[in-house]
Amino acid sequence: MGVARHSFTHPPLPQRSVSSTCRGTHRRLKQRERSGEYLWMRPSVGYEICKTFGEHVGSVLVLVCCSLSLLYVITCSPHTDDSLTGPQLPRAGPAGSPGGHGVLSGAPQGPSGGRENYQALLQEREEQHRQHISSLKKQIAQLKEALQERGEPIKGEKKSPEKGGERQAGAGAIEERSHTDLQEFLRSQLSRAEVHSGVRLPSEYSVVPFESFTLQRVYQLEMGLTRHPEEKPVRKDRRDEINEVLESALQTLNTPNLSRDRTASKVYSPADFIEGIARTEKDKGTLYDLSFRGEQPQQFRRLVLYRPFGPLMKVSDERVQTQYTLINIILPLSHRADKFRHFMHNFREVCIKQDGRVHLTVVYFGRDQISEVKGTLENTSRELNFQNFTLIQLNEEFSRGRGLDVGARAWKGGNVLLFFCDVDIIFTSDFLNTCRLNTQPGKKVFYPVLFSQFNPAVIYGSSEHIPPVEQQLVIKKDTGFWRDFGFGMTCQYRSDFINIGGFDVDIKGWGGEDVHLYRKYLHSNLLVIRAPSRGLFHLWHEKHCADELPPDQYKMCMQSKAMNEASHGQLGMLLFRHEIEAHLRKQKQRSAAKKP
């Protein structure tokens, strides 16, 4: 920095530019004074002029610099610390020596507190800017993400409409292929069935017979429960089946076929139906052959329809645990102590020795032979250490429904599985498992169809040739029949029996109570399993139909008695026994006459 020394003294100027201007003016005045110009002027006059001029210029410059400094502080944010050490506003230094020296310097001479305040202010503003920028960046990222999520499906649809069409086409192709496969399977069922031509069968027993039907009647070989060779279809599913077939046939006949019936004008109705035949091959389908009256007196229309069976479908697959399922056998009894001993013999072998998950409840009516019944139970308990039995005695007239109802309600051990039984019933351990498998509380009850034994004396020719009971349990046409009209043996859980209302205890004597209970279950939402059981047998015993029974019960009793004796062939042999014996005598006489 340069320092000017003058012979006159003056207050230091606040700006460096002002001092330079004064020095230049003073120098020119000295030159002119030496050269003879401005002789009238004195140094004091020059100083006053310079002072006045410098004051005005300095004031303006100071105002401008302050404005620029304030604007810089407000608008500028320095990025490095180096900017904070840049040139500062010039400040007036203190007076020089007593000789009147003045010092002008461009170096910062202010206090350090102002600089620190500026630096703190700038750092604070910079931090605010950084936070604001960070917040904006986050918002921009979130908007981009949301826009991308919303825009991708639209973009995908706009860019690749062919792909969407391909997916739809793929799904349609799969559905069409499945439909085609199903049609091919159904056609294969039709080609396998005996429709267009016969097949070679090994014997007459392999023939699947047709049944014929009209609008009102069905003529069948397998008669079932109704036991009528001609019956009006009472089952709703059977009626619906016949109606559906006739409607489909009439729709086909009344649909114009230009290639075949150009002159056909007859409109077929159900009155034109003559008869039809149908048969079902269990693994293929059902064939319907229908005949209708034609347009002319001796003309007929024959239409063949076929309902193929579809492929098998899995409905459920579950594990059933039966090791802890206890069966409570309810047995109503009156007199018949000898039959009870035979029953307990089978009970020992099957229920105690083989199964081991059975409780026996005996409801005994009256007092006669009660001691024999107690003795049989006590012997079984003592010999086999069996304690799972209950004996209930009722001093009233025998009623099977009343006895079963009392026995079921007497159980207090929870929701047990009940088996309603009779004293002349023989069952195997397999049947007990079947009883467990075909029942489910709140869902299923089991009504087995038992195999009823014919009179052994008729089956085996005489009483001397009757084998033991275990050897009589053979399911054949000549040994017995499926007792499909009986509903007395049933398996159900106690909760279902209670909720359905139990037996009608007002029914006295024999029969009727089981049918009422069966109908209650049919009218409920429970699934009734009705099926033949290979392990449940009804032993033959002579049946006595009391004269005190009402006419309808007496008739039922006599029908049951007739059916229990023997098969049709065996009864025919008994009926024509005298003719057969006469024929045998004649044959014997002829053989004796031929001998020499």
C-alpha cells in the first residue's frame, strides 16, 4: 500500500480512491505554482477545494458500497470458506503520528464479531437449502414411484395389446381343448357300449336286461322294495329321468331337418309316445330306445338316445379314526331268555374278544325270566371281566320303540354311537366297523339292509341236518333274502336321535315304530345311508302274530312271516310235495317191475 506525505495536514479520507484523487490534484497545483500559474492561490485554498470535493464523492461511494454489501449478504450464499476471507469494505484507520501523518489501508480492520455473525448466518441458510433440496428429492422419488405403478398396466396394455389377446386366446384354447377332450371321452363311451351292435358274452348271466316303460308305468326285473313287476314310478329322480328323455326326444322330432323331411308336417306330442326300453351299463351309460306313432297308420318313428357317463371325479379324501369310537348296543327284551343266551354267545366272541369297543344296554320289560337275563350278564362279566353293560327293567307292556328310546336316553357318557338291535340278530366285527364308518354326528345315519335267513328246516331238508349257526351265515338265493322292507336295525349318534325326536312311544307291540323313525330322518337334512350289509344277519325264528294287533299291523306281521319261511322255489316244492312223492313212488314201482 502506498503512503503519501504532505506539508499540510487534513483528516484522513474514508476511501482510497478519494485520497488518490486529492494527491493528484495537489501535485498539479504545485506544478502550476512553480510554473507561475495560479500565483494567487495558496495551499490552504487548494486544500479546501479538495476537501469539499472529497467529502461529496466519498459520501456517494460509501452509500453505494453499503447497498452492494447488504445485497450481497441477502442474495449470495458462499460455497467455500475461502469466500469469507475475500476483500472487505475499507475502513478508516486511526490517526498517524503527532506529526499529522494519516494512514490509508485496504486491509480489513473491523472487529472479528461481525465476520463470525455473517459466517453463522450463511451456514444456517445453506443448511436450510440443503434440507429443502432433500425434501424435494424425496417427493420427486415418491411421485415417480406412484406414476410408475399406475402407468405400467396402461403402458403394458398400450404397448402389448397382442399379449393380452394371446393370454385370452390361450385360456380359450385350454377351455376348448378340455371341451374337445370331454367330447372325445363321451364318444368313446358310446363306441364301447352295446348300442350299434352286440358284443360276445360268456353266458346268459352276463346279459344286462332292458326295462320297458310307458308314460305311466315302468316294467322291471329288479323289483326292489316295492316287490311289484309293474310299478308307477314313485321316486322323483326316476320320474324326472323319464320326463327329461321324452322332452329331449320330442324336441328332436319337432326340429325341422331340411335334408331329410322336406314334407314333414306332423308335430309330435307326448300322446304319440308308445313305449320305450332302457338299460344302464354301470361303467358306460344309459341307452334309451323310444317308439312314437308316425304320420301314417302303420308308420312309426324310432329314436335312440344315449346318456354317457363322464369320467370319475374325486370328491373327498380323508382319514377316519375309529379306535376310540364306542358303540352302545341298545337291546329291548321281553321273555326269550334262551334267545338272549344265544345272542350273548355271539356278543362274547365279536364285541368283547374281537372288537373291545362296545357297551351293551338291555332294556327288559316285565319280571318273568329277569333272573335268567341277569345271570347271563353276570356270568359274562365274571368270566371275561366285562363291565360295560347296563340292565334297565321296565314293569310295563313291551314296546320296542319305548325300550330303544329309554335305553338311548339313559346314556350319560356323551355323544355315543347307538346301534339299535334285536335279540335274534347276529353280526360280525366287520359290521361294527361299517357302522362306525357310515355314521357322522349331524351329517349321516346308517340304515343297513340285513340278510334274513330262511327256515333252516326247509333249507336243509330236516331238523336233523341243520348245521351250527356260524355255518348258516351264507348269502345265497336259497338261504335267505335282503330284508329291504325292514328298518329296525340302525346306527346313529345319540345327538341325532335326540334332535330328531326319538321314537313314537305310543306305538305298542310289534312293528311300525321303526318306519316312523326312518321317515323322520328322511324328512331331515341328514344323509341316510341305505345299503346291504354282508355282516348283519337275521336268524330265522317262528313268528307269532297276536290276535290283539290292529289289522294293519297284523297284516304286516303275516307278510313278514310268509317271506321268512323259504324261497319261491322251496315253497313250491313244499306245495307240490304230495305230487312229487307220488311221482317218486311210481318211479320206484316201475324200476321194481323191470327187474327179473
